[in-house]
Amino acid sequence: MSSLNVFLIQTPLVWENPVANRARLQWHLSQTMPNSLVVFPEMFSTGFSMNPEKVAETMDGETVQWMSQMSQDRMICGSLSIRENDLFFNRFLAFYQGKLVAQYDKRHLFSYGGEQNFYQAGNQTCVFEFQGFTLAPFVCYDLRFPAWIRKTVLQSTPIYPDILLFVANWPSARISAWDVLLKARAIENQAYVIGVNRVGNDEKGIAHNGHTQVVKYDGEYLLEPHQREAIAHIFLEKSPLVQFRERFAFLSDADGF
């Protein structure tokens, strides 16, 4: 059955400096392998900027083109600030072999930080395939809203997503919630859960201590949280997940939407 090499890049982000951030990420990419999944944090090109008029790119902008170029032999994904039809979106993009294979606009905008004043919320779920796995992407604050995540899971039936993927700029002050919620999403959806966060302080002095991690469908860690800049490599296998779901068929009792 299917297996997948995953590389999770936990890195500081230079404030509103796409050139510097792409250069740093490209160095990390040199340590990954072909046919792998590589995941960047939320707004990886700028940090969590509420200046979209300044930093947002179009879908043919430099960072999007860079993702396409870097994805010739591996899948690359993360979110960035996108301008489309005079509106702004915090948009997750996934590229493979130079082509856009998935996009998802952050559904839950972070009102505590005023994100809703600058960006438009998405209203579409997203599920895509890679190397025999089904993935569902989400962005940061989405993690706090299990009904939206369960809706995504159930709408993809008869094949539930194997991997729930969260990219974030989640601050150190609330990192305990990040840890608990990632485990909860894994247990309740019987899926691998990947959470990729940044490290370092942003321009506003908000600290981020990473805690990038991978949680199994049973709530146990495959990759435990860590706080340093690093690229983590994890190997996922589909057969244990399938066997677990067959043995404990809890999703068949889930409420519908």
C-alpha cells in the first residue's frame, strides 16, 4: 500500500521580504528528496502581514512562479497573500511537477488580529491526491473549528482524507492550544494530522516557537513538537491507517452535513 516521504520546514520568516524568505526556503528544499511532500508555514513569503496592498501577489506573481519551478520533482505547499479581482486572500497552494494541483482560501480569518479587515474568507473545501494519499488543507485559525474540518472530511466520502494538513503562524502564547487541537483533530477524524508552524519573532514582537508535529490517527505522535529552526523528515504509511479505520469504524457514526 502507499507510502509517503514528508518534509516539514519550520523556519523564521523575514517580515514582508519574499526574496529573503524564498532564498532561505530554497536552501531547505535542497535537503529534501524527489517525489516527497514539502510543507511551508502560513504566509511563508511575508510573515503574517496585514498589509496586503503592499505584499500580496497575483497568481502569476514571483512567489507563485517560484513554487512552480521548485516543484518539478516534488510537491510544494504553503499559504501566501494573494490578490485576485481586487480582493485579498490568505491562500494555500500546492504545486507538483510545475502545475497547481490544489488551492484553498483560509475559511476562518483571525478576528483577534483583524485579519477579516484585510482578507476575504474562503467558502470552499479542498481535497487533493498525492502518492496514493488524500489530503485536506487548512490554514492556522481553521484548526479551532472542528465542524468545518468534519464537513471537509465527510464531503470527500466514500474516501475520507488520510492527511489533514495545517499551516500556521501560531504564537508561542497559545501554543498549548495548538498541541491539544492537533491531537483532537487526529483522533476525531481518524487521520494523520500534520501541523507546520514558524519560529522567531515577527515585526510586532509576537514570538513563535514552532511545535511543528505529526500526529497519528490514534492521537500518538509520529513527530513530536520541537522549537528550533529545522527541516523534519517523516515517513507515512497508509496501510496502518486503513487497518485502524476498519477496526474502529467510528466515522460511519458521524453526524452528516
